[in-house]
Amino acid sequence: MTRVFSGIKPTGHLTLGNYLGAMRQWAAVDQHRADALFCIVDLHALTVDHDPARVRRLSRQGASLLLAAGLDPRLCTVFVQSHVDEHARLSYLLECVATDGEMRRMIQYKEKAVRERERGGSVRLSLLTYPVLMAADILAYGADEVPVGDDQAQHVELARDLAVRFNQRYGHTFVVPRATLPQVAARVMNLQEPTSKMGKSDDSGPGIVYLLDEPDVVRKKVMRAVTDSGREVVYDRQSRPGLANLLEILAACTGGDPSELSGAYDSYGALKKDTAEAVIEVLRPLQARHAELCADPGYLEGVLREGAERARAMARPTVDAAYRAIGLLPALSDAEAGVGAAR
């Protein structure tokens, strides 16, 4: 069976973009067609300045929202990255295969490094090397597919390159993964900056619909969304990005087509009103399920504990094989050491 791996980083509250662009597909498609692992990649949240308590809180919230979105622990593996030591174990080995030039060419490193410097902060070494940890996340499980957006495709390419290089130097150890674009996902842009993705780490809260926003908050954000000059409602992503974003959100929430939907409106106000209500209806069952999960924290803890155990069992053989292949001396268990001493 095809194995799929994907993750969510707890650096901010999850957004409508996360749900329509990834989580909904994971629940509706991927967990049913593949041996799927979905991970809260909390180690990646440490690459920039952070509040430890907030990372823990967002990790729990992210995991509960994955379940609220429809991920079923009986069908897939849901876990927290730092609960499985194999991620960090393999990351160092892959750092010994990667090159400095590869890391410095990563687009996201360049962009994030500039932002950190503009804020007067220093750039952590982990910000440079975290794509290697991301490669370890993927390769440890022998993942065949990694569902990603365009902005993450470069990281999967790095994982492919490192897998091929390791296999050539030390013997076949890793499955070479491939990036896959979600088949039913939507690209959701910032409501205030419709040429930029709706990212959970952004500071422009008014342009971001969070999954736990109250209905009145959703309405206010959508009704204040930036549109374009002119009055005619037409779908044109290049020349009318604000309007196109609203039409695409409405289409994603209702199962319609943006071009066809544009013909049903003669004013921006009517489109915004319907889009807001469609978003509220999409989020309503997710928010209700999230509230149920928050009322039973023991259930979430059990899911994450069992998920980590399953993930560890899947990753350990591959990582142990990588340690042997690269030339590290295997550690003996207590039982094995006793037998050796007796001999």
C-alpha cells in the first residue's frame, strides 16, 4: 500500500487555508487510500524565537483540530514529531550527506532569514538546517508520497536528492519519495493581501480566517476583504485577485466552480455575504467536534501516545538500517551484551 506522510507546524493557529488546502483532503481522501501518517512537527517550531508554553498549546490544539477535521486514528497515524526520537536520530545522519550550498539555496530559508534580520533578530542555525529534518521526517517512514503545496515542493526535492545520494554511497536504504499536489484542495489567499497565501504564521490577523474563529468574527473578516477596482463580478485571478480569492473560497466551501459562481452575483457585497456564510457552515461541525475533544483531554493524549508508538515501530527499522549503512557500530541490548560476556 502507498505510504503518505504530511505534517503541520505549530507556529500559529490553524487557518481556513490549512483546512481547505490540506486537512480536508487528508480526511476525505488520503487516510482511506493509503497508509497515512499525519504529524505535528513541533521540532520545526523551534527554528525561530518562540514561547515554549505557546508551542505546547498549539501542538495540542493542532492535533485536536486534525481529529476534528475528520482524521480517524483507526485509519491513520496521528502523532507528535518530538515523541518519536527517530526524527532527530536520522536528521543528523542526513546532515552528514547534505551540503552547505544546498541549504543556503532553499527559498524559504532565504525569505525567513531576511524577515528575522529585519526584526533585529539573529538567524538560528536550525533555520538553515531544518529542511534536512524535514527530509528525515519523510525518509524515516519510507513515504512514497508527500502531499504539499507549491511552496514546499523544494523541500521534497531535497529529500529525494538526499535519499538518492545516501543510497548510492552506502547502499539502498531509503524509499525515494515524490511530492503530490492535493487533488481536491483549494489555494486560499490572505483576505487583506490576496496575492499572498493565508499563512498561520502571518501577523495580519484581519486577513486570516482561523479555524476556531467565532461566526461573527468570520463575517467581519470576509466582509472587510480587499476586492478590486470596478463593479462587475468576474473571475480573473491575474487582474482581479481579491475577487478571485472570494470566489475560490466560496467554490471550495460549496463544491461549485469559481467562474460559474461569478455569474450569479451583481455586487461585491452579496458575494462577500454568501462567502462568509459558506465558511461558517464549513467550520461549524469542525468547531463542534473540537469542543468535544477539548472536553475529553484523555482521549487526545491516548491518540497521540498510540500514534507515537505506531510511528516509532515504523521508523526504527529504517533508521537503524541507516546507522549501520553509514558505518556506525550497532549498540547491543542488555541481553545481547550478557550473551557476549558469557562467551
